[in-house]
Amino acid sequence: MAEAAVKPQSSAAGATRLKIEGLNAYYGESHVLHGVDIEVKRGEVVALLGRNGAGKTSTLRSVMGLVGRRTGSIVFDGVETAKLAPHRIARLGIGYVPEERGIFASLNVHENLMLPPVIKPGGMSVPDIFTLFPNLKERLYSPGTKLSGGEQQMLAIARILRSGADFILLDEPTEGLAPVIVQQIGAAVRRLKESGLTMIVVEQSIHFVSTIADRFYVMEDGHVVDAMTAAELAANRDRLVTYLGV
Amino acid sequence: MFELLGIPPQALFGQLLLGLINGSFYALLSLGLAVIFGMLNVINFAHGALYMVGAFVAWYLLQYAGIGYWGALIITPVVVGILGLVIEKTMLRHLYKLDHLYGLLLTFGLALILEGGFKYQYGVSGQSYPVPAALNGGTNLGFMFLPFYRGWVVALSIVVCVATWYAIEKTRLGSYLRAATENPKLVQAFGINVPVMITMTYGTGVALAGLAGVMAAPIYSVNPLMGSNLIIVVFAVVVIGGMGSIFGAVASGYLLGLMEGLTKVFLPEASNIVVFLIMVVVLLLRPAGLFGRER
Ligand SMILES: Nc1ncnc2c1ncn2[C@@H]1O[C@H](COP(=O)(O)OP(=O)(O)O)[C@@H](O)[C@H]1O
Ligand SMILES: [Mg+2]
């Protein structure tokens, strides 16, 4: 954990927390990310948009060190993570909510919730988590995968909040969920933003993130093809619609 | 079926006890195999050889250090466990990226090397190992004679199996293990050092084999082939119980030991093949095993 001390600048508001530069990623022979550059500042919510197969998930997996081979630089809180093992990267304070949610079938809801170790102080307490997601409390001893899709998504987010991670990667949190559940997840994400967490939220459309994100990146075929701030969003909606095909 | 009535209870219960003893070893060994298979996806062919090494470690401790059974019961699993850590870190680890078959081949090779080495040194005749003094003798239960040591083996194996099952199913560390068995990468992405967990799991799994080796030493003689005779049956037990099912491994270990005992009473000719017959039937009717999850 010695590296964590090397970056006094990161405690200042608005300082860069994550800087991805020239990221290339490969699955075996196939080259899926081509020189991706992304920057995220403290307290920001950054949306990563793009159609299916654009490389959004691969970008998040690269940050976590889960992609087989990657080149380029990924600096988090002043630490170059390109050579770190995934558990070392997580311990810098990054929480990962994967696209497939990753709820464990052989663990009950409570065990799923308690699985990620506390990596930083200041994580959400279990009672606070139940206030945020009351459904989880009622199903505490059911097997994790017996929950509905929406409840599994809540659990996937909840367990990361408990760990104290203050930089959160959310991969398509609304995928396949009913509108009422999407609203509940949206309210939760907004609360987390207000509490000062930094987030990257991956989505295929702007509906969910348009009122939450501070900045938007658009990906296509493994490249970042566009970027804009929330203020520029309205003026650029048409362009976005063309990228995303919605 | 008339002979059934002609069986004296002494013979029946004697064979059942023998079956239970064998079942105790099946359970301990298949438990370790199941834990290792779940986490590493490696069918640990070296398991029988490491059980044999465990028995030899106990024998060495007695011969050269004057340390008896009770000391061996503690020291041997540690020694065999450390051997397991070394095997995992220096060899197995490098094969995970390849097909599971390579792990099996490596451990198969290790088993042959270990057995060949001990055979070269000691031949195939056994070294005797005394029953600990405190467990000498036995008691007549009326329907059968129970040697104390055999009762102890059954009891200890049940305690170890239940404790291991509890640790895996009911503790926090066990939830890490179950989760990492399902999705090791995600568990590691939560900040848990999964590579170290894998090493420790292999060490613990083979330590159980080492423990079984010590327990076996006073019953079967300590000899280089004791593991290879046993491990084939244990593989069948694991298949019957269901690959990767902890409960299945333990339950089918005892059940099949008892089945063998019963077969010895009623159809002695079949006693050596009954386990394999059951395995074939289970594979055909329920390939995931009696307690395994169908995928
Ligand atoms: N495990 C994998 N093996 C090989 N190719 C993959 C794998 N995962 C994703 N890909 C490919 O990488 C590209 C980017 O995928 P992904 O990052 O999942 O995109 P997105 O999350 O934007 O839908 C796609 O062409 C996809 O087919
Ligand atoms: Mg994706």
C-alpha cells in the first residue's frame, strides 16, 4: 500500500483520479481497444457510451486488470496500474460492478453483500445499505441468484458501497431492468454522486445518464470517438443519436 | 436370498465396520479432491501418492525422531501441506492457462515419481506401524467386537469432514472459497488475493490426504503402493458424489464404503467392483453425480 502515499494532489477537489492513455487491449489474437484516452476527476460522474461491442466493458476490465493483455498507461491516484494484479488495483479504492452483475449462486444474499473486503474506511454501513435498498433486507438468506434482476443489480452495487471503494465502475446498471427499478437505481446513483463518490457509468443509451453524468465519452470499434460535457449535451443530441443509433 | 438369514451378526457388523473404515478414508481423500477440483479445476492425481507420503512421514517421525502417532497426527499434515504449496507454486500454477488435462497429466506424473521413488527405496513390502498405546485393544459390543483404534479412525474422519464442510459452507473464509470457485477473477477484482487462496487450497487439500495417511498407517501397512490402490476407488467415489460437491464427496465416501462392506457379506465376488458398477450406473443416469449440480 506504500504507493498510495505518492499522490498528494489527488485529495484536492477536481484533481485527476484516473488517467487512461493510449490503452490497447487484446483477447488472444483479437485487438479490441485501439489507443483509448479517458480522464476522470475527483467527484465526477463520467458516462461511457457506445453501441454493443464498442469496447466499453473492455475498457472497465482493463482498468481492473482483468483483460488478458493490455498496453498503454492507466494511472489511478498517481499509481501506474498497468502491471498490478487485480486485487492490488482494487485495493487502491476501485469498486467494480460488472455488466453480468456477478452475483454468486453458492452464496446467500448476506454472504454476497459481505464478500468484498473493506478496502478503505468510510464505506456504507449495512443498515444504511438496507435503507437505500430495502428489498435486500427481506431476502437476506436466499441464494444470491434467486433474486430478481433488479435486486441482483442492487446487491452488486451494495456490496461495493460497503467496501469503502470511492471510485466506482458501473457497467450497464440498467440493462434489462423494468423502468420502476431503473428509477430506483437512478436515485441510488444520484445519492452516491452527492456523497462525493467518483464514478464511470457505462450505458448504451443516454436515457439513464443524461441527468446524472458530468461528462460523456462515446466509443466506437474500440476508439473514443467523441467527448462532451453535460453543458454541451443538449446542443449535441443529434450527433449522439447517430453514434448510438437510438 | 436365504443366506441372508444365515449370516451371523458378528460377520455382518464386522464387514460393515470394515466398510465404514474404508469409507472414512474414501471420504477424507475425496473431500480433498473435491476442494482442489472446485478451486483449481485440477483433478489431483497425486492425491493417493501424497496420502502414501503422509504415512511414510509418520513412519519416519517414529523411526528417526522418536515422535509417535499423536505427534505425527499434527506434524504430518503440515509437512504434506507444505509439499503441496511447493508443488502448486512451482509447477501447477504454470498450467492453469492451458487445458485442465495438463494439470491432470502433471499430477499423474508426480504420483508416478513419488511412488517410484519410494518403491525404489523400500520395495513393495510394507513397513509396520504400531497402533498407539492408548488405543490398543477393543471392546465387545455384544453384536460385534470393536477395536478402539478403528472406532477412533471413524470418529476422527467424521469430525474432520464435518469441520471442513462447516468451514467451507458457514464461515467467511469459506464464502471466499465458494465465490472464487465460481468466479475467481471477480473475487480478485474485489481485492482478495486469489492466487494465494489457490495455493492455500491445494496445500489444505493435500494436507487432508497426509492426515489420512497417518490414520491409515496402523491399519494398512505403510507401503509405496498404498495410495495407488486406494485412489482409483476414490476417483470413482468423487464421480459418484458429483465433481466439486463437498457434501457429495463426503457422503458418497461413507456410503460406498458401507456398500462395499455389505457386498462382501452377500456377494463377496463382487466386492471389488461394486463401486465401479455404481459409478457406471450413475454416469449413465445422472452424469453430474448424486449430489452434483446439473449444468
Ligand atoms: N472474452 C472475449 N473474447 C474475445 N473477444 C471479446 C471478448 N469480450 C469481448 N470481446 C470483443 O471485444 C469487443 C468489445 O467488446 P466489449 O468491450 O464487451 O464491448 P461493449 O461493452 O461496448 O459492448 C467486441 O468486438 C467483442 O466481441
Ligand atoms: Mg459491455
